Amino acid sequence: MQFGLYAIVGLLAVAASNDCAIAQSADEATHRHIAAAGFIPLQEMTFGGRDVRRVLPIDPYGFLPIPGIELERHGGGRVTVRAQYRHWTGPAYRVSADEWNQIAALESAAFAPPGENRTKTRPGVVVHCWRGLLEASPSRAASWWGCNSGTKASQAYTKALLVLAMEKKGCPASDNDALRRFSECFRDDGTLDDPALQTQFAALRDRWTTQRVPGADILAQARQSLWTAKEDRVPTRLMAARRAVFAFGQHQNALRDMLRSSFTLFRNSVSMDTRSAAILSQTRSRWDEDIKAQNQNYVTLLEELAQLLAEDTRPPG
């Protein structure tokens, strides 16, 4: 009997340990996700002695270009709130002691373990709801899902911070709920503030789209030509495969040349603000990553072509 009791206690300890590990893993994932959204990692902020609270709302489909909100308590009791986009930071607004206290009153419940989810959905029905991530110094984390009634405290905390940010920015009144109103006021579609620069940027994006879109068809043609040549290894098929593969390489070179030369138009602009510079940098990085990903497809095509030509020139055995 005593052995059985010890065994049960041991199993409970293991279960508790596993629950703790799962909770820590979820918290780490939350911290990583918030950092990936553009925030300085919380660990670095804490190490530097900075005291922050953050919320990151995410729309049901994850499509809207909306920021997270950071509330920071500085030395001397000064408090500020600001928006953090993926590659740039919005202006900081002063927060009063009363406003800070109103947010702080919601904090304990917001970071507590979630309650029981009493939201019922019909079997086989997929629901889409807003969700959110929270973190606070020194290392706290929480998350919520709008379809989970057990996370209402975290949802209330998030909405309180969003409403505070909207009040400071002067967002227009709306009949929409806080989340949708926030997305309307803070969304950023990547338009440059300077009209002349935006005209150039829009033309550049149109050029990129025009040049980039045919790439999928050129790649498909190259793959089809290689497959056809493997099935029927006559000189005309081999030559067609070679031309199709090199056509994809030429397409990649054209994109690379365009990327290399186009952004020089913006480098010497004296009217470039921090946000616009970040939008251009983000766009260039995204296009560069796209080219690099397609380069791997080109390498694969060249390897298949080389193998095909080697087999064709091999003396009959």
C-alpha cells in the first residue's frame, strides 16, 4: 500500500513537471512570436532594466498589416505607449498615472492561467476568431483566442491597451468593436509618405510584378521539357530542354539585375523618413528572399539537365 502511494505521488510529480514544461514552451513560443513581429526581445529589455507590457492582436486570418502595442514604465514614473510594426516604430505618447493604474488593475487576471472554455461550437464547423499574444517584464507571457471564453481576462487587457493607444493617436470614432477599429486606424499598407517617392515605388512594384509573374510558367515549362527529354532522348528534345532550363536562368538574372539597380533611386532622397525607409528595406529583402528561393529551383534544373546530357553522351554499354 505504501509503495502504491509513493508511486501515485511520483506520477503526480511527473505530471506536474510535464505541465510546467508545456507552459514554459508555450511562453517561449509567445516571446519568439512577439519578437518576430518587430519588438526587441523581452529578455533583452529586462536585461537592460526596462519595464514593458506588450500586446499583439492577430486577425482571424493573419492577413492585416497591424502592429503590436507596447506600454513602457520609465525611470521617474514616466509612462509611454507606442505602436510597433515589423520594421519600424510609431511615435511614443505620454500616459497618465490614472491610465497606467487602469491597465495595471487588469494585469494579474490577464496573465493568470486561462479558465475553462465554455464556448460551444457545432461539430464539423470551423470557426475563425481574433487571437492575441501578451508579454510583460520580466518574463511573463499569455495568449488568448476570441472563441475561447476562458481567456476573457487576457482579451479585456488587450482591448484596454488598444483603446488607450487609439485615444492617444486620435483615431476616429467608430461603431465597430475595439479590435476592428484598431485595425482600421493602425493598419499600414506600405504606402510611402512622400507622394513623389510613392509614385516611384508604385511603378517599381508594378515592374517587379510584371517581371516576376511569368516565372512560374517558365519554371513549369523547364520541368516539362526535362521530363519529355527523359522519356524521348532525341537531340531535338534535349536541345529544347536545354533552352527551357536556361530561359529560367535568364529570368532569374533579370530579376536579380532589377533588384540590384532599382532601389538606388531612393538612396539619396532627403525626404525619406524612418518608416518609409523601413518599408523599402522590407520590400527589397522580401524580393531578395524570393530570388534566392527560386535559385534553388534553378540549381535543381541544372543538375537534372547535366545528368540527362551525361547519360546521352555515355557510350553504349
